[in-house]
Amino acid sequence: MASNELHETARALVADNKGILAADESSGTIKKRFDSIDLESTEESRRAYRDMLFSTAGLEEYVSGVILYDETLRQASADGTPFAKLLADRGIIPGIKVDLGAKELAFAPGETVTEGLDGLRERLKDYHGLGARFAKWRAVIDIGERKPSYAAILANAHALARYAALCQEADIVPIVEPEVLMDGGHDIQTCAQVTEWVLKEVYQQLYYQNVVLEGTVLKPNMIVPGNKSEKRASVDEVAERTIQVLKRCVPSAVPGIAFLSGGQSDEEATAHLNAMNRIGGLPWKLTFSYGRALQAAPQKAWSGKNENVAAAQRAFSHRAKMNGLATLGQWQNELEKKAA
């Protein structure tokens, strides 16, 4: 893929009215989700669940790409169509999660570094052959007493940059995901300071690794107070502070920013994205790359039963549409009530 094709793929991922579905839950994470609906997590139940999501009518109107897990990329729809082909035939770009998870960082108590660089070049070649055209790597930064350390920020930023360079070498668009967690009692100001520090280091490392920014997408956290903080923040404050940090850190060459929901409720994640897009006049597109915030409602409606597929797809379609409107700054709370 020539660099202009990488640019086109990155731009397509952040197209107007569309965002990314993160369906890349590891086997451990999906088991927890299925436990909550009393469903055993088996290869077939996971396949049936993803099939229900990916075959939702009209999905391509609001979803530009889907991040898959290794197992899911190798699975197929009930009629035998590989999931990557099913999505691509609908104009939805298949993607793949390539990191191997956050592991303890030596001599940094309570901090982690994401692993998975060993053998990544070969795995990316394999994934490209299976139809993946973008990838995702998540780095996790925790805020706490004497955290984060510069060692943790540097280690994660460096790994993200090396991953991104390997992706572009393999003709795959890297989604760069440095997530500052919302766990804890810190206030919104602390979140802003740490996120700014992390993003500045990430873009420094991307530069050192010769990553072409036009062929990337950033997947950051929003600037929110910790979930145990007594000081809450309004939707407008979250939007303003998030935009302020992004303007200070993210080069205008980046085509788009696809936010993670990071533990926010479905409607909170939609409202915050909408408020940011209402500010307008930004150098990059702002969209979503949500997992739980898109899937919680359909998962509950489905509960593993065939007779619930239509209801689950309606719930999924509704959340995707609401977030599509938020990418245009056209979402309103009344639309949620109307649907309910």
C-alpha cells in the first residue's frame, strides 16, 4: 500500500457521520461480559454474538471500521462468509488488535508496559493477508500516588511508536491508543496534565520512528475526573478541556481522533463527543472508537438467544446512529428518550 493509500484508509476511518466499533475484546474480557448475561463464553457463542453485530442492517451508515480480535478475524458468518469479507463487502474496514496486553513494568510498582512487539512484523503480514487494513495497540497509564512515572510514559510511548512504524511498513494503518485511565480520585485538572504529558511524549516518539502522521488515527481518553473524584465535571467542561489538550499536543497532519469511552456510560460518551464537535473549527475529525459504550445495550438485549437477535440489532443500530450524529454535533438527548 503506497503511503497515499494509508492516508485514504485513515481518512475513511474518520469519515463524517461514522466511527469505529471496537469488537476486539480478549477471551477473558468477553467472558466477563457474557457472565453478566448468564451466557457461557465458547468459540461458537462468541462467533454468534459478533455475527449478530456485524450483520446489523444499515450498519455501514454509521460504522467505518471494526477492530477484531485474532480469533474473530479467523471466524465466519453463519453462511460461511469470513467476517473480514462480510465487513469489507459492506464498505466497513476490518481492523485487528495486535498488542498482547499490559504487563508489570520492572521497578515501577503499579505501572505497566504493553507487550507484543516480538514477532509483530510476521503477525502483521498474516493479518494483512486475512484482510485487516488497520490495527490497534493500547497503552495504559494510571494516575495515582507517585504515578505515572516518566519511565512508564516513555516505555509505553516508545512501544506505541515502534508498533506504528511496523504497521505502516506492512501497509496497515496504526491506531495509536495511549489511555490515561479514569480509575481513581483525581480531579479533571490532573487528568488534563497527565494526558498532555503522555500525548507530547507519544508524538515525540512517533517522530523518532519515522511514522507518517497522515496515515495514523489517534485513540485517546477524554479529559474527565477520576471515577472516585468528588468533583464532577459538566459535559461542556469535559469538551472544552479535552479540545484544549488536543490542540496543545496533536499535530494537524493527523486526519482524525477516535475517542475511547473508557468506562463512561453510553449516553455520557455520546454527549461528550457531541459537545466537542459543536465547538467546531478543529484541524482533525473527531469521532468514536467505542467498545462497551456501543455494545452494552445490544448485549443485554441479545442474552445469547436467537429470538432476541432483531431486538439486539435495533439496540445496536440505535447506539451507532446516536454516535454518528455526535460526530456531526447533531445529537440531542431528546432522541434517546424518543427511542426509549
